Amino acid sequence: MAVLSSPTYSLTPSPSKVALSTNYLTDADFDWLQQYLPDTYEKEFERYGNRSVASFLRMTSSELPSTSDLIKWTEQGRLHTKYTDAWTTSAAGAKTAPVQFQLQTGTVCAFRVGQTVVISQNSGTAVNKGVITAVATTNFTVGLYEATQNIVAGTSSTNLCSVFVYGSEFAKGTPGMEGSLEAESDFFENKPIILKDHYAISGSDMAQIGWIEVSTENGASGYLWYIKSEHETRLRFDDYLETSMIEAAPAEASSGASSVSLSGSEGLFYTVNDRGNVFGGVPTTLAEFDAIVARLDKQGAIEENALFVNRDMSFSIDDMLASQNSYGASGTSYGLFDNDKDMALNLGFTGFRRGYDFYKTDWKYLNDITMRGGLVGGKVSGVLVPAGSTTVYDQVLGKNAKRPFLHVRYRASETENRKYKTWITGSAGGAQTSSLDAMEVHFLSERCLCTLGANNFFLFSN
């Protein structure tokens, strides 16, 4: 059996762009002129529960002010040097003379004379160790420690080798190491975007009293319908503040957005997809999760990580972990108290350790049918976010600073704070700024998301 397609869920939005009679309770809803008055509930039923999807950034990030419309930072590069695409034209065999290795076009050699290296054929067939005897711009020469060259000759595309430094060796009475290495840093930047929203209600409609008590997710309640709509506009704007930081994308050259002077921004999904790690689909076996752990080993190896997932991926992880249990049918006896008969059966996991600590939580944004939930193309099943903070060079402070891996930068100065602005105009609702017989509520924010160490993030997407 399956869930039937009819009746289905409703996707009709409740707010309206303008104040219309459909925004309010009318005689079409409750006709008080009929012979028998209907029994009515005094309170609006919240059939969709908490409709807000904002929560992710509250759990994973902080907010910091910025005075510029461009945020720049640097991240540490690798400490050790390794090349994975070197090759030699020297044939394998007995070798007493130094062997020259070539690097790909455009790659500048950072090795130095006297350093000792491991040379491994990428095919896994051979290994040699040696000491650097000469260095040029795009090649280096190695004196092998072995009497036989095991590495097979190759070209720029065949029989490639990985080479890394593991130390150095010098003869007695020789000069020290020549040359030095400058610290390698990667430079990143992001631009804040301006978000706006607006709500308007005429002065006459403000005097109309609704028949049902209404409430919203932030605790607001009352009998005036326009108050509910204003609060829902505010809640919707709060959601957009978060989802914009997640979904934002930069405007490409010659794009429609750039043609109207919009530059866009680098949101979480764009950044992780661009310079992070991507898993195609959903991991359903330990072997697939081990591949994720192996990739994390090659990155920052952050000890604790949070998984924010949709329902499908949450169940897949539960099933994967439950299948490891050998003490009960279908793996239902896991847990602190082994799910004994006196307690409710718990089929879910909130955390586990596999190389690193992983903490799993459902992300409502990925499940909400009015947002990411239900998408087929471009579906995102979850995201892995490292816990803690990292050290970066802050261009504004002019020094290294600790920053959360995810944090929001908003525009602010001593005279203007654009973190969350709201103001009222018109001549109704207490406003006296114009002759317009209405109350207009304006919302504005200017912000961007900084994703530090994106190489430690994982995006689970199709």
C-alpha cells in the first residue's frame, strides 16, 4: 500500500500582496443573517503546526557586524607540500644517477635541495624514496635511496606519481637548507545582500474586527485580522533572513540579475558545492559512510560534526545503524535500556561515532513542502556542519580571530544598524509620516553568510 495522491496537502499561501476583502472574515465565512446561527470556535486552529522554517543558523552560527559591503578573509593552507601528478621519463631498473621528475604545466615546484621524499605510483604498483638533489621551476631531481628505480616511466597523463616531503638529510660539513617557504593562505570573500519586505493595511480596514481569535508562531494573538497578517509578514521575513543565507548564489557575468545591478551572494549550499564536499544521494551503508569519514580525514579532521538532514536521510541513517545490531530482530533492541517491554520502542538515533562524533537532527527546511521538501531536481537531503570555530585573518581587525565555521555578517556602524530594521509609515496605526490613509510596515536587512573552512562541510545532494 502507499499514501494516496488525493486528498493532498494544501500549498495555497495564506498571505496576500495587497489588502483585499479575502484577507478578512466576511459574511461568506459566517453569515449571521441566516435563521440558525452556526456554532463557531473562538480560536483559529493551527492545522500546520509551527510553520516557520528558521532554526538552522540559530543553532550553528553567530552574527557579527561589518562596516563594508565586501567581506574578505584568509584561511590557512596545507602545512606540507605534496604533488599528485608528477612523472618521469626515466625507465625503471638499476639506478645510480639522479632521476628527474616533471610537474604539470603551470605548477611551480616548492621542493628544496636536501629534502627527502616518498614517491608513489598512483596506480599503487611501485614506491621509491629519495633525496632532492636539484630543483627547477617545473621539475626536480631525486637521488634514490634504493639501488633500483621501481617507478615506471610515464607522461603528463600516464603513470603519474604522488610525491611528498617527509624530512631532510645533509652530509657532514655542508651548508644549511637553501631557500624558505612562505605560509600559504587562501583568500575568500562574500558580499552582503539587501532583503526587504512590506505590509500595508488601510485605515478603514484597521477598524474591522474579526470574529476569530488568531495566533502566530511568535506568541502574538488577538482579534484584529490585520495584526495577524502583520505578524505573519514579520515571521515570513525572519524565515527569509535564514533561507537567503542558505540558498543565495552569486550573479554570473552577463546574467539577468547582473544586468539590473544585482551581485548576489554565496550561500551555504553554493559554497559547499563549490569548494566543499558533495555526496551524491544518501549514504545507506557503513561502507558509504566510511567513504565520508575518509574524505574528512583528508580535510580538517574536525572531531565533532552535526548532521542536519531531511526525513529520508534521517531514516536511512537509523536503518544503517540499526542493521549493525545483532541482539534483536530488525535491530530493535538498541538503546540505553535495550527498548525493554516497559518502555516505548525507539527506532531513532540522535548520535553515533564512526571515526568522528556525528550528531543527527531533522532540518525542517528540507522537509517543508512549501520550501525544499518535495523537490526532485536539485534535491538536498542534508548537510554536515563541523562544530566549533576556526582561526582566520580578519581584514577589518587586522589580526587573527576565532570565528565559528558559519556566521552571519550584517552591515552596521555607529549611526546605522541594518541587522534588522523595521519602521512604520502612513497616517494610520499611530504613524504620522504622510497623508496616505494606511499603515505601512517596512522590513529591511543587509547581510551575508561566511562559510569558513568549507572543505570540512558535506552536502548530500542529487
